[in-house]
Amino acid sequence: MKKLFFALLFISMALTIPTAYALDMPLQETLTESEGSVQYVTHSPDGSHIAYTDGEKVHIHDTETYTLQETLTEAEDFLYSIVYSPDGNYIAYGGEDGNVYIHDTNDYTLQETLTEAEDGVMSVTFSPDGSHIAYGTWNGNVYIHDTDTYTLQETLTEALGYVQSVVYSPNDEYIAVGSDEEVYIYDTNDYNLQETLTEAGNYVTSVIYSPDGEYIAYGSENNEESNVYIHDTDDYNLQETLTNAENDIYSISYSPDGNYIAYGSSDNNVYIHDTDDYTLQETLTESEGTVWAVAYSPDDSHIAYASNDGNVYIHDSGISTTITYTVTFEDHDGTLIEEQTVIEGENAVAPEDPEREGYLVYTFEGWDGDYTNITSDTTITATYSEENPPILQSLIGIIPALYSILLVSFIAGYIYTSQKSVVEKLMIAGITLIIGLAFLPIIAAFI
């Protein structure tokens, strides 16, 4: 009986000890404009706006006050995907009516409608350089247009089912397509299929590259066995499998600094792992329905997720967003004196005045650059004035006088021996010169 009591006490204590997570991610804002399920959420490249779907509408809020700024209503049916162009000048979206609508972000005028799909559009993306727009559809195709004239450039037809995710690699060299049970990876030069990833086991719902392009991650609809699979992009070996979700995974997002990976599930949660050893760092549980989309803000400060309960939840990311720069103080020859890490907009502190050695006399005059209000990595170099050593300066100053004394000594000696032979004269003049040289230090001291 006593053993049973302590066993129950131990279990009770274990259940009441909170999980210690490494990130502090309080809820900052809840956007409730949507009248139904929110399928997608994304940020503008500069982080000033957040956009999300509401049935056939797109709502756009600023991220300073989260005030609703615009609602786009061109679509005639349910929307699944929104994307900003890399320069932030355009916003595109697609859904069940089979079209992709492209607006400028200045006054939100409709600029173009792409109608190639003739079936539902599940995913829309721009290439990193903004020169192309690609979208995946229910019919299994991916259509790629240039963004100059919006001419159709390529159609990828490898997928056997719905294309639910299309993404470019950060270096623009590859485009990855998630469909049926596989991820298809094409090069963007001639659109040849380069690799097929087959770990998912069921419909691939989300594909994403890490910010540095060294990894590709994807998730699937596979009920209790829905995982996130992470491969390197060198030889596409499987590097990690994340298994925390208890149901289908619909969205994956890397933090812009690449240090975290987050994914949303139909178990209503968002899971966040570090990318060092993939330890679970936080679980966000505000959503009361399937989490359809997860998106970090471009500056790493927030994470937003779209829910089937009709809300968009925005949390502090728990990531330090302090921007720092390196200020390097160097000597005249490039030798490192000191290196400092300085917060953006603050000042570096000059090290002690350096000393420069050499046959000349060097005096430190200061630093050659401004090390206040630092806004970039900066190198500052020591500057010196130079002058001759005091003894050399004295010698230089008395050279004319010394020369005169020596010359007079030599001539006097020569004249004094005027009755002597030339050899004798030179010998006596030489002795006189030597005597003059011997007295030079004494003479120099008095000059």
C-alpha cells in the first residue's frame, strides 16, 4: 500500500511539473477579421504587413498596430495560398477558382490574372530574384511564368496528384514540388528532374528550404505517422525526422536566421525545434483548430499561424532580434588591435592609444574613421605623425656648422705648415682634422 502511495505521488508530481522550454513566446496579437477558416498567412518582405486568407478574400494588416489596411476580393472561390514578390511590390494569391491574381502593393490595383491552371491552385511562389512566378494545381501540374510579360515558360508534369507546395531554393537553382507521396526537385536551367524524395509515405503538404539552402524539409498528411523529414541538399541524405505532431502536418517554416524550424498540424499545435540538434523548444497551443500555415516575420521577431478556427495568432518568436556589427581597430600595418561587437546605432569604444616602433619617432594622432552610430561592419585604422629622433635632428641642425669647423681646421693645418713639403702638410692637416673631430661632441653640445 505504501509503495502504491509513493508511486501515485511520483506520477502526480511528474504530471504537474511544467515542461521547461528554451523560448519565451507570449501571444502578442490575434487577428479575427476572418469569417471562416484561415488557410494561409504570410508577411511582406520588409515585415511591415501581414496578409492572410478569409475564404475567397485576402486581408492585409500593418504590423505596427495590426490595423486592417486592405481586403482583396478578386477571387471567386476559396483561397489556399498568398505570396509577396521578393521586392514587396506585388502580392499574388490563388485558390479553387483556378486563377492566380497579382496586385501591386502601392494601391492594390489588379495587375494580372493567370488562368493556365483551369483547376484549383494550391500553392503560389515567386523565384528569389522575382523573375518568375510558379503555381501548383489540383491537376498535378506546375506552371511557371516570367514576370515581365507573364508568358508561360514551363509546365512541370511529373506529379501524379494535387500539387500542394511549390518552392524555389534560395540560390534560384532549383524548384521543389510537393505532391502525392513525393517531393520532386528540378533544376531551373532546363527544368530537368534532379531528385525525388520519397520518405513521406502520403500526400506531401509542405516543402521548404532552409534560408542557407543547405537543407530541404517537407511534411505530409499521414495521420498519426505524419512527420517532418529533413534532407541535406548536397546528396539528399535524410538528416532528421521530427515526430512530435500527432496528426497531419500542413505547414513548415524556418526562422530567417535558420536556427529554428516550426510546423503546424491538424492536432491544433505549432511545434518549434532548434536546428542544432532538433530539440523541441516550444509548443504553441492557442489554436482551436487545424493549423494550416505558419510564417516567421522577416526580422525573426514574431511567428504567425493561421487556424481553422478563423483566427491568426501572432507570438513573440523568442529569438533575439538585436542587430550587431563588428568594429575592428587595426594598426597602421593591418595588425589587429581590438575587435568589438556593437549594437546597431550605438558607439564603439576606442582602445588605448597604440604605440608604433621604428627608427623614426611616431606620435599617435587618432583613428581614421568614425566609430559612432554604427550601422555596418566597420574597420578603423590608427594614424601617426612621424619625425626624426632628437639626436638626429640635432645632428642635422649642426651639420653646416660642423662642416665649416672641420674645413677651417683642415685649411689652418695646411697653412700652418706652408714651409713643409706637400706630404708633411697633408699629414699635419690630417692630424688637425682628427683633433677637430675629437672635439666635435663637445662643440655640438654647445651649439
